[in-house]
Amino acid sequence: MKKSILLLPIFFLMLFSCSDAYDIRQDNELEDPEAFTTLQHLISGLNGAYAAYGPDFGGDAIIFNDLFTDNIRKGKSNNGQGSEEYNFLMQPNSDMPESVWGNRYATINRVNRVLRAYDRLYPNFTTAEKRRADHAKGNLLALRALCHFDLFQYFTVDYKNAASPSVIKMDFVPANTFDVFPRNTVGEIRDFIKQDLTDARALLVANLALLPGETALPADIAAYNTVMYLRPIAIDFIRCKLALLEGDYPTAQTLATTLMASTPLASRTIYPQMYGVTDANGESIFKLSRVLRNNQLASLYYFNYNDTGTPIDPLFYGSLQLYNLYSNADIRKTVNFGGSNDVGRGEIPITKYMGSNDGDGINDVKLFRASEVKLILAECKARNSDYLGAATDIQQLRAARISGSNPLPTYTNLNEALTDILLERRKELAFEGHRYLDIKRIGNEINVGINRLADDAFTFSAPTSLPASDYRFTLPIPRSEISANPTIVQNPNY
């Protein structure tokens, strides 16, 4: 049975300026020296930081990536929800930039406060306590890196231009509520993320080693060395994705190869169990635990539940265009859309997150999976002109999802390979928070943007297309930050 890590109220969903996000202080809140006095307090602080991180919160990455692009159409119980995003109306006060900016910096603030307490308490710990504290610090640094990586992806215009503006690096707790900070450069943020990941991995690996006389890890360290936490393998996944973004394809390919050796693709039998009642780990490298009274993924797509707990009153359907990409032999079609579809009327319920043994509509959030590693590996090979190797990786992924014959694709140039890889990313990672970022990263290179079916777009009276070169494939700095921080520079065209 999973244990909830939601130990603190999720006030991090409030929309505030970055200065508010990294200097949260409530009237009844204890100062750090009062709140953190023992090792267990540090562990609780770590749990609170994990609980604060919310790509599945309303208006955040999980729903936005598909809604803004081409994987969703209007549901029959929709009264205008999501119409702004679907119509490509992106402004500094839109939900997505406010949510990502506020949530990630709030989580970073939580991490930095616990790290500050670690520095204060550590000298007085016993040797055994220091080991546990160091393992907790490794998790904290990895989570801080992940939050900065999210911000980097959404708010950076050019991932490869080291001198261009990115986001604000926060590796400390500001001394003053009114302190403001400018944007750091791409190079500075990339280096900072890499350093946090390097430091985190070293701490985790060192403290996962058995000591003389031990036959098993201490219980709490073992508990944090699971798929619910940022283990060394999850850190390597972030390193792999960052290398991909900056165009360091040899490093990305080396990391992807190692990751695939330790976490193989889920079979057609295991794959649906990952999204079913058992919430099986399957090929997950890192996922967020979601239990009763925690956030419900199904609520992103449905307004209500019936008497038996089944989500009804859909706010959003899957797009007809996405539905038609899957053959009936593809297990992903069954997982994503179930079997109760009225395709003729465009009513295609999203069934990827219908619930688990933890409750109706409650599923763990699968953030890092082996299938994405496989897709990264294929892309790196294609960029190295190994088109046969790239095609073989795509064929192997399809064989793990589609019963029957899966012919080897034929790629004669990079454009063909990237086009097919982008298509496969769309099918494999639908409703998991990837589509917008994938088009941003690859689409402009191969002239593939958003191109909806007219029938899908009509449901929201929305445009059918948006080129990948459009400025809206980078989020604006939120208005709350612009208003509170005179040193900040807005992204172009906003």
C-alpha cells in the first residue's frame, strides 16, 4: 500500500509573484529554527517538498500540453473550460505560466528552507543520522534541479544559446520579502541544474552502499530508494533530457543506453496495468504518488463521477485526430480511450486515468518512463545519421505496444526520422504532459506545428493550426512576476 506524502496543505497552488513564491510566510508559521529541530523534521520537510510539486494540478503541465495543441476536443459537459488555451490565447496572466512559475518556485522555496535547516542541524547529528540526512539532501537537490528544469523548458526561448535569458536561479532563501532577482542566462541555469544533479547523485549513491556488517539498508533509506523518489536512475533521466535539449546528443545517447539496460519497456500485458487499478510501476523510472484526498488526474478531464465512482460529465474528449492515429491492435488505444466511444459524434472519452485501488479517479503520475528513453535513444541515433538504429528502436517500441506485424520503418534522412519520432512521441506520451514541449523542441526544425482536424477545432470554435515557430511555444513570464520584479525581462512578443 502506498503511503501519502501530502503532509502539508497545498497552498502552493496560489498564484503569486516569484518573490512571494520563494518567501512564503504565514502568520501562524514557525520560523525554521522552531520548525526544524530533528532529523525527522528534515524528513517531513522533504516529504512536504515532494507533495508541493504538482504538474498534475489544475492548469499545469499535464492538461496544458494536450489542450493547447492537438490531442483534445471539447467535451459535452464543457462550459468554456480550457477555451483560452485551445484558442492559443496565451498571455502573462494565463493559467499555465502562473501555475508553473508559482508552483515550481514554491517547491524550490520549500527545498531551500529544508536545506538551510540541514546545514544548521547536521554538525550535531550522529554518524547514523548524518547518513540519513545526506540521503535526504540528495533527494532535495534532485527535486530542486527538476523544478529548475521544468522552468527552463517552458520559459526559455532558445535552449542552446548559452547567453540568452532563461529563468531565475534560486539556491538560497532570500533574506528579505521584497528582494527581487533578474533572469539568469541559459548557460548559468544549465550549469546549475547539472551541478545539483551531480551533487545529488553522489550523495544518494554513497548512502545506498551497505556498510560493514549491514545486510540491508536502513528502512527509511530503502523507502526513499523507490520509484516514488528521485533515485540515481531518475537523476540520470533528467541529465539525459537536459543533454537532449542543449544538443549534446552523444551524452544523451550514452545515458539513454544505460537507462534502457536497467529499465526495459513494459509489455502489452504490463502497460495497461500501469494505468489500471493496480497502478503498477511497470517501466516507470519516477512517478508521483497519488492517494485518497490527493489530486485526482481524472478531474482534469471530467467534471463529476457517477454513483459507482466512474468519471462522467467530460470536460474534454480525446481529439478525433489522435484517436485515428492508433490501430485497433495498439494497446495504447484501449488505455487512452477505452471502448465506449461514439466516434461518429466525436465523443471519445479519455480513460487513461480512471482510478486505481487507491480510489476513483486516482492514479499515480508517471513522469519518467522507459518508453521516453527509447524515443530519446532513437532521436540521438537519427541525429548521428544512424537511421537504421533509429528505425530499429521505433520498431521495438511499437512491437511492445501493437500486436501483430510491426514493419521496420525506413528513414533516408533526418527530417523523415524526426517526423516519425515526433509522431511516435505523440502516441506514446499522450495525456502525460509532453506534446507542447515536443513541438517546441522538434517541430520548428522539421516544419511540424499544430495542425488540428477542422472537426476537432470546431468544438471550441478555434483555429486549426499554429506553426512551431510561433512565439507562444515559449511561455510568458507571469504578470504577477512582472508587476513585482522590476529587474525581470519579458519573453519576446508578449
